[in-house]
Amino acid sequence: TRYITQMKPRNLDNVIAMVALYRPGPLEFIPSYIKRMHGEEAVSFRHPTLEPIFKETYGIPIYQEQIMRAAVDLAGYTLSESDELRKAISKKQKEKLQKHREKFIKGAVANGIPQETSEAIFTDWEEFARYGFNKSHAADYGVIAVQTAYLKMHYPEEYMTALLSASKNETAKVAFYIGDCRAMGIEVLPPDINFSNWDFAIEDRPEQRAAIRFGLGAVKNVGQGAVDLILQSCKKDGPFKDLNDFSRRVDLRAVGKRALESMIRVGAMDEFGQRRPLLEALDRIISVSSSHFRAAECGQLSFFGSIAGVEEEIVLPSSAAPDRREQLEWERDLIGLYVSDHPMTPYMPALRRKITHFSTGLTDVGNKEKVIVAGMVTRFRQHQTKDGKPMGFATLEDTQGVIEMVLFPRTWDKYNRLLAVDAVLIAEGKVDAENGDPKLLVDKLTLEKLEIGAEGGFATGSYDYGGYVAGGSSAGSPGGDGPEMASYEPATPYIVDESPAAGRATPPPPDNWDVEDEGGAPMPPEPDDWHLQPPPPAEGKWQAASGRPSSEPPARPAETARPVEAPAAAMERLPAKGSEPAAVVKPPVPAAAVPEQPVVQAPPVVPLPPAAPIQYIMPPAERGATPADSGELRMITVVLRAGGDRLRDVRRMRRVIGLLTSCPGRDKFALRIFENGRHFLLEFPNDTTGLNSDLLRDLKALVGEDNVRVENIKLQ
């Protein structure tokens, strides 16, 4: 999307070229192609004979057909010989490539092309075409891309409904597409036994924009046969009135206990009662339905029906207030996202007073513009700059989406102890919108705590352990619209006694602050490109908590909130090696301020414990394995040794990564790099591969047989 936006395609040919270029080999040509397309870079050719062949792609070899045509025109190849050249290049057949190199250079020289130019041309082709694309294939993809873009623009509800239905068995994709719907202003209604179909469906609403109803087929453990029984009854006699009506109209023996349990957990049967009582009475419900249908098969309505007209009634057991957090976890486990509510909801009335933007609003913010956002930490990790200083990356999730954050060394050193999975933070900083999706360059973090008020309601308070407070406490009842969001005006700082020179407030970052102020830490182009930065030390793994801090107050009962509130931002948990989970250092509670003098004693900085060796590898959020997916996988480790030519080494590493990522699968991979007497281990937690004989052969041919290691791992 980023490259297409930069390209601003003028016709279908531009889209087709982007499809062919967006692959491991020619990916580096994309910026040059875009600049040449817009006249920002001169178009050059190795030889004038190449101009009519490569003019449409601005001098860049993109399609296999171009190479075949050039071999014919420059070196006198026949069409069949040019096809053999294409095969030799694409299949990396070294012996045949060497023969074609000699033949091409000889033929080109015979046609008046200097030998040096001929060699350079063939080298260009050999380097690019290992991952080349044929134009007809790219054209097919390009046409589909344009057609679907048109549908998404002009028929958004219909297009997104079809997309969700096609991906209903992939929870990560469903969560992503629902986030896309929300960004487009399309409401996605939660599953409901009276209104949902097997697939996602458009639901028309009077005087409102049409919404998309969540399909029951997207709920884990719910089969189509069970859903068909329910839909047939609904279609025949209308919606179910209550639980007794449902149990007498649908044979729950055929639906199955597991499917009913999953539908209850995601809220599809909320109209019949609370989820916990429904789960506790599930055996009783199935038994009553079974008795009813057995009696009907024998010709009587019920055991007493022919005598007194009495029918057995289902009465749900009394239950305490529902556990809001438990219900949200059920929803995330079974459909990949929160449906009825969001963990951030109780915080929102107070946070609206303090923040300037939600996650979806950052796309409209100018580069380097200051903002205040808030969200729940879903993951974070430490990284090392080229100067050896620690920095970090973190992901916040608010009620509308996710925010990627970058903490440079100075900020990381000051606030890293506030980062814990499920911690709610207020983040201040500047937006980096130069490369793709906006990221937040953090200047300051504040911990937001949820407390029980005097009358049983909730109140939130800001706790800052790094210098000054951005918020202050404000009470508010969850739900409702709450106050308007704040404009960016940092609050008056409190004085913090952090050193002998107490009495000086920590100043806010200067307006002319830039990346260089943070020790020259490079800004990664995309969150998914972290692995391309200098390798972190062994302890720089993802840090995650196994649960929420025990000091968290009881959760407030969930409000009735039918529309889907947020996408699934999966929580990665990496237990330390051993039977006990890794301990999490909780931020200390600040000392109370003395009324006569507003001075707050900052607690000592508690360093994070060193990360223990990882016993097993956790999958990334977007590819999280379900229990059914767990099992023995392979870890492929490729050893690379520096050869003295940096550009050549980088190209070889990219080719290795390209080979690994071009094979779909669930296996993991890593690179072990030896350079200048040191070695680094580069892991790729956000990427997977599929080990097969062809991949193994290609890797060994590229780096040597002794430099490829395969071992079994346990994915949990």
C-alpha cells in the first residue's frame, strides 16, 4: 500500500509493474522505478538497443519476457534458446548459466556491443531474474488488484462482507479486516443466534448505514451442520423468544455441547441470559431439549403434556455479576477480537480529557507533529543501537486500533520499567509519518491506573515515575461519550526529587529534537523491519507478562455494547525456561504528596530482570497458533560469514531471506552471522517458512551444505 500510494499509478501497466517488483529480488528497484516514473531520476540504458525493450519499465528489467526479447535482439538467440535462458536463470542452473553467459557475450560482441557492456548486461539479468516474474502472471494479479480496489471504494459493505466470509476460518485476518471496516466507518455487529448467518452478512438498518453482522461460521468449534439447524428453525418460525423456545425448536443433541458452549462464550446467546449461568445450566438445557424431541418422536409433546398441558421449563441459576475480563478473553480466544466491550472502556471517560488522538486519527497527523495517545500494552521488546545503547519498541492498543511506538535510548532508560503487558499508558511524542504507517516517537510515558471510587464507581489516575505528570486524576463512569479530547498542552510539571540537585523539573523535549539527539539510533522503516536493523544482544527478546498485576482492582461489569469495539491485537507471552513464568517488575506506587508542598518522591529505578533462555518459540500475533495448531515444527538456521564485500554480503543475506519467506508454512528461521571475530543471531519472529526439499537444496547451493542447520522445535 505504501509503495502504491507513492507511485500514484496512471494506468494498469504501472500496477502490473508494481506486482512484479514487489518480490524479494527486485524489491530494491521500487524506489528507483517510482522516481523515474515521475521524472525525478534519469532513465538510463546499458546500450541503446535495450531502450525499446525496457522503455515501458523506465530502464529497469522487470519481466522475464523482457530478458527473452533482449537475448534475441542483442545476441542473436532464437526464441526457443531465449526460453532456455529464462529457465536457466529462474531455476539457478549454474552450469547452464555459465554456458549462456559465454554464448550471450559472444553473440552480443558479434553484433557490435562492447564485451564489457555485454558482461554487465548479463550480470544485471542474472542478479535480478532469480526472482523474476512473467508479465502475464503479474497482469492477472494486477487486474484483480484494480478490480477489488474499485469494489472496496464503491461497494464497501458488500466487498468487506465477502472478504470477511472468505477469511472466516482465519481469526487474525478477520480481526484485521474488522479493523479495516471500522476505519471505513462500517459497523460490525457481534454474533447473534437470532440474526447471524453462517457467513458474514449485510444487515440493513432504517435511517442508519448498513452494518455487517458477524457470521457464526467465524466462531471456533461451531460447525456448519449445527448452524444450519438453527437457521432453518429461525427461517421457518421466526426469531427465538427465549431459552425454552430455543430448546424446543432446535434439537440441541444435533447441535452439540461444544458448539453451544462456544456460542455462549462469544455472546451469541446473550438475549437468553448471562453467559456464566448459561454455561452452568448447559447440560440441563441439552437434557430438556433431548427429552422434548424424544417425546415428540413418540407422539407426545412432553411427559405430562397429554394430561395437564405442563411442560418442563428451564430456569437459569442465580449468578454473581459477570466477570467482564473473563468474557473478553473468551471472545478473543474464540473469534480473535473483543466483541461486547473492550478492556480500555472503563478508562476512556478520563482518558478523553488527556489524549489528542486515537490510533486511527494518526494517519491524518503531519510528520513530527506532537500528539498524546493512550492504550494498553500488548507487546514490547528491547533493541540495541549501533552505538550499543538500549532502545525499545512497543505496541499500544486502544479501542480503535493499534499504535506502534519507538523509544530511543534516553526515553527507554527513563520509562522502560512502566512497560508491561496489559498496562495502560499515556504516551506523548511526535508522529513519524515519513515511511508508511505512522509511528509514535515517544518523549514521555505515564501509567494510568483504574481505582474504585467512594461510591463503587471507577476513577482513573495518572502515575508518572519519570519526571512530571501529564494528566492528574479525573473520575468518570465507563460508557457514555465522555468529555471531548484534549488539545496538546503538557500539564504543569511537578517538582521531583530525583537527585541532589532537587527542585528542578525535568524539561520537556526541545522542539528541534531529532533522532540524532538519541545517540544516532536509526529509525526503522516499518515495525515489521526490526529484524533488518543491527542484531540485538541475546537478552533482547520480547518481554511479556503472564498476567495482569495482582494489585489491579476488580473489573466493572460490562456494559451492553453490541458493536465490535476493537480488532484482535494478540498478546505474545514468552515464559522463561523452567516451570515458573518470568517475573514481571511492577511499577512502584508513588509516594503521596505533602499538602503543604507539592513534592513527590520518585521511587528508585528498578531494572528489568535479565531475560532467561527461551524454552520454546511463540508465534507472532498475526500468526498465533491455536491449540489445534501446536506441535513439532522445524527451526532453520542459516550461517553466513562476511566475505569482505559489504554490498555482496547484504545481497546474499537478502537472497537467503527471500528464499525462506517465499515458501509458505509454519516453520521458523534465523540467521547466524559471523563478522570481524564476532557472531550475531538474527531471529525473525514475525515471519515463517515451509521447509521442503527444494528450499533446502537452494539454501545449500547458496551458502554451502555445512551452513544450513535444521532442528525440531516445540511451538506452544
